[in-house]
Amino acid sequence: EPLYFLKPATSYATHGAVIRPPANYDGRVVFEAELGVVIGRRIRAATPEQARAAIFGFTPVNDVTALELIGRDASFAQWTRAKGADGFGLFGPVVASGVDPATLTVRAILNGRERQNYPVSDAIFAPHDAAARISQDMTLEPGDLIARGTSLGVAPMKAGATIEGVIDGIGALVNTFEAPLAPENGS
């Protein structure tokens, strides 16, 4: 069964946005280039074929992660906290329809150097199968985005880094990583 978690709307960011870790976090922050699956119509308890028909299109995703937060408490993995910080859910700049995801390759380029390069077909679950499985537990709505997971090559980013999540045939999601901002008073 797929492992999944939800990201808050405040984690969403787009092409060109600056990625910043939370002010109270000083550990490693990693990129994860992924295929994003955009749902086009409501599905609940869908078959894989119904889920395939409900997919609107695909987009590049960078599922940014505050790495040390996931396993800080060995008895309770902190997936949402590690991946749900403001600006840690990057996607875009386009959504491509009519694309066969099995033919796509996902790449991550950090400061001009390719760090990830993997075919979507290597995933344990095809995009429509994952959507169908998730829909067994929760209703998927139009506009929902499923980040499909990543492969080898995930690495930390340093302040000033440029990270590109590239899916040939769809586009490139380009962002920069910077140091955290000082906390605001009363926020």
C-alpha cells in the first residue's frame, strides 16, 4: 500500500519561488524531484481505470523535506511536519494533459549538476493506480495534487542554490534555496 500524507495549503509554492526553511530549523533541507498528478474530477473508491479517466494532467513537483525532522522521534515519524513547512510543496509551472506518464523521465538539477534522473515507470504504483488506492480512503477533488515520490539522488541544498525539477515533455520547475528569515513578532 502506498505511504501518503497531506501537505497544508501554506506549503504550496510555484515556479520561481524562494524556498526557505522554518526559522527554528537548522538541519539539512533536501529536494525531491517528483511527478505531480493533478486530479480533474471527483473520485471516491475508484477503480484504476476510473482514476485514470479522472486525471487532468501532470506537472513537476519538488517535495522539499526538513530531513532531520522525519525521524527525530523514533516512535512517531514526523512526515507532515518535515514536508509541510511554508513553501515546501513546489509545483508547476505548467500542467500537461494528454501525456503518457509511463514515457516520462524526472530529473533534478542542483546548481547545474544533474542529481536525479529516473523513469516514472520505475515507480511501485502507476499514477492511476496510486490515485485509485488513495481514493479508497479519501475523496479526491478536482485540483488535488498527488506527488508521486522520488528516487535516488536526493541531496541537501545550501543557501544560494538553484534547484530544477525537470520532466522532459512537460517543463522545468526552477527555484532557489535561501536561509530562513528571522521570525516575525507575534506571528
